[in-house]
Amino acid sequence: AKQAGRNNFQFFVPEMNQRAMVRLQMESALRRAIERGEMILHYQPQMELSNGHISGCEALVRWQDPVKGMIPPMDFIPLAEESGLILPLGDWVMREACLQQARWAAEGIHLSMAINISALQFQQADFVEKVARIISETGANPREIELEITESALLASTDELVAQLERVRALGVTLALDDFGTGYSCLAYLKRLPIERLKIDRSFVKDLPGDAEDAAIASATLSMARDLGMDVVAEGVENQAQCDYLIERRCRSIQGYFISKPLSADALTAWLRARGL
Ligand code: C2E
Ligand code: CA
Ligand code: CA
Ligand code: CA
């Protein structure tokens, strides 16, 4: 038994070491990438269903590795969150997205800019001051800045949380609840929070209108949001049938490949110009 135990031990340790090493290597690669300016933002347009107007976009980060090429956020955001690197990365994203909002405004392109905020960022004691500073330094219009938070950022104690959200709102910035329906949604809670928009997660949009459960969730979210005076953006809209379903239920806006994939700033500018905007 003793020997088996030792064998187990010997088998187990190198594997753990290897995994820990891969993580450490990735972490330092990510740190270097942020420093070297290998991060870029792409922007995915959002369309209002009532008039076809492109009213805003969401900033989505990519890692442009000189060797590996474009690395999607799902391959490094979780690591960035676990290691705390999401804080410097999140600062960079916010600054760059605000700069782009201001650049576009200077060219006469008025788009609201939605920025993803991790729970860890939102929980920083100086978060609101940081947002205020970045907005003022970049010349962005706070009325055109929207911060997307997830339910995981809303699990803190309620009074403090409401105060924090109110301070963000006082800057003129809009708050949106991302990936709605995927987390622990305490619905009663929503009415207390100064959140103006809900983003219905793509997982509930994907199989619309055919899937009965997804249709029930999408439809219930839309009517609840309407009753609470909130706007809804449906994510991941890929086809006309999904779009028709959402129009019928008076969803405010959509975002998805049906309109456009996320594009570089230049490509989105060209795309908007081609549409005569
Ligand atoms: P998300 O915030 O839910 O962003 C939407 C994701 O859905 C994006 O993936 C987008 O490219 C993708 N998408 C949009 N329309 C469609 C569609 O019609 N079909 C399909 N199949 N996918 C669609 P992306 O860019 O890979 O980002 C993945 C996630 O990474 C984001 O999900 C967000 O959670 C996170 N992320 C991206 N950028 C940032 C960032 O700057 N900060 C933080 N904290 N997280 C980020
Ligand atoms: Ca988002
Ligand atoms: Ca989302
Ligand atoms: Ca289903």
C-alpha cells in the first residue's frame, strides 16, 4: 500500500507541476503582451429594431500574438481574472474604448460604446474614480459610455452595491447587465438596482424561435424588462427568424452576426460609411 501511495504521489506531482508551469508561462506571456501593446479591440455594432439605426457597439478585446495570431478572449480572460491581470488589462480596455468613442465622435460618428467590466474591476475601491478619470482624460462622452457588468459583480452586499452603482450612474454612464439569464438572477433585486439595460444571453437566442423553453425565457425577460422600464439587447442574433421573433416582442436592440461580426475600428468605420451613416 505504501508503494502504491508513493507511485500515486510520483504520478500526481509532475502533472500538477506541469500544469502550474503552463499557467505561469501563460500568465507571464499575458503580462508581456499587455506591456508590448499586443491587445487590440474589435467593435460589434448594435442595431435598434424599430428603425434599423446603428446606435452603438460593444468593445471586445483580442490578443494579437505575433506568432500565434489572434487569440480570442475566452482563451485568456479567465486566466487574467484568476491572476488579477484583468485589472491592468481592464484599465487598458476602458481607456482604448473611451478614446475610440471620442475619435468617432470627432468624425461625426455617434455610437454608444459598451465596455465589459469584470467583477474584480467593479469591486475595486477606486473603480468610480478610475472611470471618471479615464473619461475625462480621453474626452469621451459619458452619455455614450455603457458599462456591461455580469451578475457575479452584483453578489456583494446590497446597500454598498447600490451606492456603487449610483455613483457610476452619477457620471452619466449607462449600466447594462450582461449575459442575463445565465447566472443567479434574483429578479426582485433588479428593481432596486439602477441598471438600464439587460443583455439577453446568446444561449437563449440561439434556438429561437423553435425552442419552446428558450422562447419562454426570451419572452418573459422582454416583458419583465418592459415592466421594470429597462431596455433589452438580444445577443448573438444570427438570422432573420430570430430577428422577427424579437421584433414581434418589441425587443429594443440586437447584436450579432446577422448585423455584423466584431470589426476593427477602421473596418467598422468603413462598414458604417458603406451603409451611409
Ligand atoms: P460577451 O460579452 O457575451 O460578448 C459577446 C460574444 O459573443 C463575443 O465573443 C462576440 O464575438 C460573440 N458573438 C457576437 N455575435 C455573435 C453571433 O451572432 N454568434 C456567435 N456565435 N457569437 C457571437 P468574444 O469577442 O469571443 O468574447 C467572448 C467573451 O469574452 C465576451 O462575451 C466577454 O465575456 C469576454 N470579453 C471580451 N472582451 C472583454 C473585455 O474587454 N473585458 C472583459 N472583462 N471581458 C471581455
Ligand atoms: Ca458583453
Ligand atoms: Ca454577453
Ligand atoms: Ca432548450
